[in-house]
Amino acid sequence: MKTPSILRLSTTTLALCGMFLLAPHGNAAEKDTLDAADVKFVKHAAAAGMAEVKVAELGVKKAENADVKAFATMIAADHTKVNEELKALATTKGIELSDVIDPKHADTFQKLEKLSGKEFDKEFLDTLVSSHKKGVSNFEDAAKDAKNADVKAFAEKTLPALKAHLDKAKELAAK
């Protein structure tokens, strides 16, 4: 009578030990850890992307020129989509992203908010040229140097659209 109880207890103990030994390996597969540079890129790209959407939405409301307004609409849509992809990537990598626009981007938004007409259109396009130059540079660096394959792939996939946005912003600013 005692033997089956001891056997059951031993089997249960071994099963639990096996679960505890395997548990850390299962979590490691779900979330990779990123090096500091990759985390910095993801957080910076998320903050910049969120700011791009806010600025673009302002452009949709305030732009005087129809081409600038259409460009703002495209920027808002494209960056919203990319932001969602980046949030998903960050979640799989265990990176928490802020929902608050950083002060530098907030200052830019507030400056644009006070403008109207052609003055708004000019500053809006100058802002997009500047932000997209920085973005292209950051994404080129990540596409080349990111240690994590998923981060690298995200940067490579997004880079052509950022370059196209930069070219269009420059074209509209030159008119």
C-alpha cells in the first residue's frame, strides 16, 4: 500500500522538477533580449513615429495647399501603420513604449499649431524634411548595425517608405 503512494509522490515530484527546469527555456523563446542600441532604436523610432502622426494630423487640418494636405494625409496613414508594427515588435521583445510625446516633439507641434496659411505649409514641410532626414539616418544605421534580426528586418522594410516621404517633402518644399 505504501509503495504506490511513494511511487506516485516520486513521479509527481519528478514531473514538477521537469516543469521548473523547462519553464525558463520556454520564456526565453517567447521574448528575446535586445542589446542597448537596439532598444534605443526601437524607443526612438516609436517616439518619432508617434510625433510624425500628430504633426501630420495637424497638417491635414491646417494645410492650405491641397498637395500639402494630401501629403499630410498619406504621412498620417503610413506612420500609423508603421507605429502599429513597431508596437507589436516592441511587445514581442519586452520593450515598453511611452504613450507620451517627448518634450522636443511637443514643442515642434505647439510651434506649428500657432501658424496658418502658407507660413504653416512652409514650416510643416520643413519639419517633415528635417524629421525624415533624421529618421532615414537612424533606420539606415539600424538596418546595417542592429544585432536582433527582427529589428534589422523592421528597419530594412520601413526604410524605402521613409526615403519616399523625405523625397516628397523636399519636392513640395521646393515649390
